[in-house]
Amino acid sequence: MNTPTSFTFYGDLLGIGAAYRLSPKVAYAKLDTFYNTVFSRFEPLCDQQTRSIHVQMFSDSVVMWGEGAAEILEQLQLVYLDLIEKNLLLRGALVDGALEKQPRVEAKDFRKFLPTNDTLARAVGLENTVKGARLLIESALANKLLIAHPEWLTIEGYIEHRYPLIPVSSVLRRICPSPSGNSYEVLYFWRQTPVVPQGATRTENDRVAERLKEVAEFQDPYVADHLHETLRLFRRSEIRRRRTERNLRGD
């Protein structure tokens, strides 16, 4: 039986097909960076004996499932930031319930992956509903994650209920209804620890946003839409960050 915070995540990199058309070497380098980034963040969690977390990667996709959705969201935020700083856009969705799969007889060079529940299908379906490097959360799972703070399930409720004892770094503060109204999303650009080099006037987020704007000018409309949606997520993240700072100051 699934625990209240069991999860399944599916994500894939945007633009890998186009990268292969331009240069297989470039595409391979992007995938190699993708694999290494995900491995470095999640390998320590997979090795823990106290929880069951599984990660499988194939081509430009990653599937994760197990227990501890809030903890996974914290790591996913870091993965998204790591990737976007390396010019890689990951689009994914986290849904309620851990993936279950049927064991089958396998051969040395024949592996099977047969899900017996619908969690992976739901994650893939939700991920495909949006453009941009987004991290969506199924509504049922968001309700469980925010069960102690149900007011935060709406934008107005977050504005009105400050909950000052919850740390600013909490990933729960970054869960927000998506513009479509069909799910929630993580405002991952709101960094847990802002990166502002000494003497600098711009944050790392500012540099990322500027780069996304410039790159979008050189893309076809389909790719540009993904970049523009990512920039809109950046703006939503900044609005939530500023609102939280005002709330906690009592403005």
C-alpha cells in the first residue's frame, strides 16, 4: 500500500532531438551532463537504507518513484537549477503514488519494464500538458503535501496566511497553482539560497533569464515557446519570493 507521500516522477529534456540534428556530439554531451547531474543529486538518497527510492534513466528521460515526496521535491528543485545553469531544460511531473511494476523473467540482454498501476501514465500525461522547463505536481499530491497548510492551495490563501514559523527555504512555499488551473507547479527559480557573487549587481537567476531571452530570439516558434514559458515561470517565482519577503516583514 502506498504511503501518503509516495510519488512517481517522470521528466524529459527538451530539445534533444534538435541537438542530434545539429550534432550528435553536442547531443551526447548534453545527455552526459544530464545523467551526471541527476546521479550526483539522487545517488545518495538511493543508497539510504531507511527509504525506498528508485531512479531509472533512458535516453533523454528519467523516472523516479518511492517514498518521501517533499524530500524529493527539494532535490528536484536543485536538479532543475543545476540543469538550467548548464543550458538544459527539464520538463517533468510528480504524481501521487509509487510506481508498481510486474516482475518478469529476464535474459542477459532482454529487460522488461511493465507497470501494473497508472502512476507513470499519469506523470507522462501531466508532463505533456505544458511547455517550458516546468515541474508540475498532481493536485492530489499537492493536497497531501499541503495538508497542514490548506490555505496555500490557492494563491489568495498564500498571500493571506503567512505561517512565519515555516522556513523561507521550505519547498512547500514554492508550491503554487499552475496558470492552467489543472495542477500545481514548483516555483524552482526561487532559490533556497540566493546566489549573488560578491560585488555583483545581478543574481544567477538574472543571468539565466537574460540568456533564455537571447537564445529564444534565434529559435523557431516551437522551441521559442518553451523558452518563453520558462521565463514566465521565472517571473512567477520572483513574484512569490517578493510576496513572501513582504509577508514575513509584516508589510
